[in-house]
Amino acid sequence: MTKNMFVAATLLASVSATALAAGPVELNDENTGRIREMLTDQGYEVGKIKIEDGLYEAYARKDGHKYEVFLDGDFAVVRTEMDD
């Protein structure tokens, strides 16, 4: 049991450190504009942008597919999910 608690604490500390390393996630015109420009340059057609679980979430289309693109506070893509 102690080993499991150690692993859980280590994982939590790692996630917390990553969240603190990125800039704050705030939805405003400047940030949404930056996300739109960045994803458009990558070939996406960007729709709605919102915040979910401390990340920016952009709904986008590319090559006939729908995607959810998640970015951290430094506007780095942390994951992309196909939404078909």
C-alpha cells in the first residue's frame, strides 16, 4: 500500500509541476487570436475555443476530419483527439 501511495504522490507532484511550468490559461481575445493563428498556420479551420480542465480546447477541422486540440498556458499542443 505504501508503494502505491508513493507512486500516486509522485504522479501528482509531476502533474502539478507541469501545470505550474505553463503560463496561466485565460480566455480572452488576444489568446484566442493567437490560438486561431497558430492552428490556421498548421492547416486547421478553427471553430469554438474554450477552457477545459485547465487547458485551452479548440474545435477544429483538417483534411475532412474534426479534431479537439488541447493546448497548455504556453500555447503548446499537449494532445489532439480526432472527433469523428
